[in-house]
Amino acid sequence: MNGVFEVLQSLVRGESVSDSYAEVVEILTSLRDGRNEIAVQFAGDNHYYPSLVTAVSPHHRIMTIKDSIPAAPSALVKDNPVTIKAQKQGRELIFESRFIEPLVADVSLGYQVTIPERLGTSKPRQAFRVLLDEIRNRVRITLQGPELQEIDGTVRDISRLGIGMKTESELPRFLSQYFLGGSQTVGCQIDLDREKSISCMMEIRNVHAVASDRHATLIGGRILDLTQKDSNLLANFVSSLKREQLRAYA
């Protein structure tokens, strides 16, 4: 998770880090830590090659990838466009990068490409989400559908604009519209701590089963219709989490 905390440290130092760039770093760091396969395409070559993200340097805006030697070595020239695709929790992620140079003289060991400023996806988050520890930072969330059906869960990541949650409840019928390709907006209550909670609407943008746990489901979406008071509570909560994580990983 070093990439994420490097971004957080930049925010504390007052450096300019956009929400979109912070999201890119968060996702690349997750892909690196999970050793999730990515697909890499070089301009001038129509094929995608399997690879892995092996290093992420947010400060220098460089990442290292490996095992994607294109059929035409002529593609390995400085500033040649590189398209990287990945899947994460049901989202198709696209990174438009540029080739910099091989990591070392032997290109089979990998090479360096730029970290793009923003993510290419049909479902962008548009804000940097802070990851929550499910034990130390346990935050409960309840979604309520149109027929007062409820889903209880635990918040996994949160920003001032969006949220990701995990539930082991049986998914009710009101989520069926999402699976049919339609939009779905539901009521939402988030218990930030024992004394503070916020009420809002949530536009569901992602529903993803957990492969390792057949009873668990991940749900993600945008936070809508916050009052100014609740918006301030949420912003302060996210800021306090960032400071707490910086102290923990200093």
C-alpha cells in the first residue's frame, strides 16, 4: 500500500494531487499488491500481452510492468503510447500510459511506463477513497430499497463522493434492476461512529461477488443528496482517516 500513502503524504505537504490521480495510484497499488494480471498493448501492435504491475512510484509518476514483450521490439521506444487494461471488482479499468525505458538492459525483466493522470473507465469514482480497516475502523452501513428492504454491511472504502461496502446479507429483489443493466438508486445510512451518522442516497454502480466467500458481496456506488451538515461530517471523517493512516504508516 506504499503508493497510496505516498499520495496521502503529498496531500499533507500541500502538494497538488488530483482526486483522479489518487484513484489511479490506489488501483495500481492494489493491482501490484494482489499480483492481478493486466493486459498491455503497444501502439503499432494490435495484440494485448499479459503482464503484472511490479512497482508504483506516485511521486515520479512511473510504474514498472513485466513479462509483456511485444512482437515488434520497435514498439519499445520512448513516449510510445501504451494501453493497459485490468479488471477490479467488476470494473473494466483502462490506463493510457507511455513507454519510458526498460527497467534494466534486459527488457525481459520489465520496463517503466508513465502513471496516467486519470483512469479510463465507464464508471469513474472521481474521488480518492480511503481504505478502512474492518476491525479498527469498523463503519456500518444500511441500504434501503423502495419496498423498505434493507441490506446491512461494512464500509470498505470511502470518499466524499463514493463508497464501497461488503455485505453477507442475501441480496433483495430491488437489486435486480442493476443486473439487468439499469441504474439503481437506494436510500443509505452510514454510521460514522457511535454518535455520528449520515443519511443520503446511493447510486449503485458495482455489484461483485467475492470469489473466496460465497456468502459475501461487494457493492460500490456514488453518494448523492447529502445535506450540507452531513457533507461536512463526511468530509471531516475522511480527513481524519487520512491523518490516522499517515500516523500508522509513518
